[in-house]
Amino acid sequence: MLKKPEAEQEELEWVSIAGLVPEKHLLRKVASAVDFSFIRDRVKHLYSADNGRPALDPVVLFKLLLLGYLYGVRSERQLMREVEVNVAYRWFLGLKLTDKVPDASTLSQNRRRRFAESTIYQEIFDQIVELAVSKGVASGTVLYTDSTHLKANANKNKFDEVAVQVKAAEYLRALDAAIEGDRAAHGKGPLKAKAEDDPETRQIKVSRTDADSGYMVRDGKPKGFFYLDHRTVDGRHAIITDTHVTPANVHDSVPYLGRLDRQRERFNFNIRAVGVDAGYAAAAITQGLEERNIYGVIGYRTPTHREGYFYKREYRYDEKLDVYLCPNGQLLHYRTTNREGYRQYHSDPNQCRSCPVRQKCTQSANATKVVTRHVWESSRERIDQHRLSRVGKRIYKRRKETVERSFADAKQLHGHRYARFRGLTRVQQQCLLAATAQNIKKIALLLSRIGPNPPSSGLLPTLLSTYIDHLHRYQLLAGPTHH
């Protein structure tokens, strides 16, 4: 029998807001796994204790912000509209069905004024990482790092060409010491000091809308003004352990070692191995990893090659004799170490002039072939071999399952394709909140599925530690290797 429905929406019902939220809802799992009350203590110094109107509870405020990143709601006004009608959101925030939802301007004004120069975003992120470590879902034993671009809120066609001073890289002091030591070992005097009154400069494009962003020009990437989010994740369950923002014209390798050191100091990580792509294949990186006793696995980078000439690998280096052997059997001897940290090995022009394969080697006017070798090249060659080992292959295979997957989820589910704000500081805050939202989601789901003390994923961390210990003992016993 067809019955006409009655309008019952106006009837009064006795309900509990908690009873309207499904038991398996994500926010229930988050609330069970994470206690956000620590936020109140971290920001109380930013509030007046006995003056002014009652403020919105900072715990509720940051829960609101995290809700937006957790569910990929980019607009704060849209987020407030969602909270008005979403019972689960209200329950998570501690609001009753009849409570008034905060105005969107409350979020934006607190963000712009009260927390603009605060470190609370970093503190919240760090607290969640510490929670992951304490619950056993992160260890810091194996870390994976990569970067992704966020489109800046700026028109790519509105810019000025500006000459800026080139900033010295952090490793240059160590490199200068290595160059000085290398020259002394070869009987060469120190290089002349650079003139401080003539700093090196370069031309860059600076956006008129967001001057902190960087103009990105990379193969296979869109051109324009972007930021780079340099993210590190733990190899156990891909918990994000660090996120650091730079303009898009900063190379991936520049902040890498400093961010590793930050994680070791802040979380007391015993980092045994790292996995990164070929963008980090630099002698300064490999040297830094060896100095930190970290087993690095770096992707293969195809070397640049001039068609019709010998590959550099065809010039074999003998470490004991400190010479290169060319494809035709001539020895190239050390000549000098330049300011950039490269040793130069020169051929004998008398032999080169009559060489039958000279056209594939050099066509220089002085008939001299010059092969360069970085003072830290040995460390790069050793770490290049890690990629071919059984352990190295297992480590590198996990890279696409961890950091690449983390970025994919961030872009697809958490609105991480675009910079929501302008300015490096605000974009850094955006990335910290996005990473925090991803972490609390992963921690909540893991703990709901495998309990409060989950086992580690596989035996890789234990096997890796044993392997690295044996490897270092072997290297100490073997001494310098013959290439």
C-alpha cells in the first residue's frame, strides 16, 4: 500500500550528538588516538589572562584548521559551512547541535595576528611525530626524502628581473677545508682568498605578487612561480617526520643534510639509512652521509655525454697511484685542485697529438685531455654501490611506497597542489598543518587496526643495522679501495 509520507523534521527528539556519529568514523579514531589538549598549554602565553573578551578555545581553533586539511577543504568559509551541518565535525570539536559555529574571520584573524610569528605549527607537528614514535609506528631508522611543488598564488607572467647575491651553501666551509687539505697533500699552496667586496650575483625572476616564491624551470615540470615542500617520511609506516618549504628555485640537495640533523637532534633518531632519488646525487650529500655514518641509497643519474666522445667511465681512476688511465692506455697525472673542489688530471700533449683515437677524446687546441674528479668523489662512488646491493635495492624499493605515496595522498586528498597563502612563512605553516593532518589520520587508522603497540614492518631495520655494522668494520679493515 502506497502511503503519503508525513513531514516529521519539525518534531522534537531526545538524541545524543555522540550517538549520531558512527563508531567507525575516522574522527572517532582520531579522537581516541590523539589528545589535543597540549595545544592549550603551548599557546597560553599568547593570550591575556584577565583582560578582553573570552577567546575561542585554541584547541577548537586548531582542530578546525586540521579538519580543513584532513578533508581537503581549502576555503575556511566553506569549512564553517560544513561544520554547521556535519554532526561528526561538531562532535569532534566539542560543539553541541545548537552551538553557534565560529565565524571564518575568527580563524583568519587568529592566524594572521596571534599566531603569525608563533612556532605553534611546528610544535604541533613535532608533538604528533613524538606520539607516533611512542606508539611504535615510527622509528627514524630508515628515512625517505623527496620534494614536490606547490603552485604559488602568483601570476607567472608578472615578474621583475633582479640581480641577487648568491648565498653560500652550508657545506662550503667543509669543502674549503677539504680543498686546502687536498692541495697540501699534493704539494700545492693555498688558493688566494676571494675578494669580499665583489660578491657573486645572478639574475632571477621575482614575482610581483609573491616575492618569496621561486620561478621553477625543470624538465617535465610546469614553468612558473612555485614553492617546494621538502618532505621526509619514516620507512616503517610512512609517518612524516619533517617538512620544510623553500622557493622552487632552490635545489633539493641544499637543505637536505641540515634537515636530517634537525630530526636527529629533535627526535633523537638513530638514522641508519636513507633513500632518495637522483636529484640528491651530489658529492656533498654523499660525503655528509658518510660523516654521519648513514647508509645512503641514491637513485641513478644518467651522466651528461657529448655524442661521439668517450664516456667518463672509460677513464679509469687508480686511487693508489692517483692517476687516470685513458682508453688508449695513457696516464693522466694530477695537476691542481680548483676552487670548486675538483682535481684536474692532464694528459701529455705529445702523446695525444699522435693518438689514433684523439678525435673521440679531445679536440682542444693544446692537444690536452683534462679529466676532473671531486675531492669527495670517493664517497659518491662508494654510495653509488649501495644501490646495487640487496639491502640497497630493498631500501630503494620502499621509496615509492612511502614518500611518493605520501605526496600523492597529500595532493589527491588534502589539497596540497596549491599554496593557499602568500609568503614563505605562511606556506610553511600550510605544509606543517597538511603533514600533521596526514600523520594523525595514519596514526589513528594504524592504532585502530593493529593496536596501541604495533610490530615493526618486517625485519628490514634490524637486518639493516647488522649489515651496516659489518660493512663499516670491513671498510676499516680494507682501507683505501682500488678503482
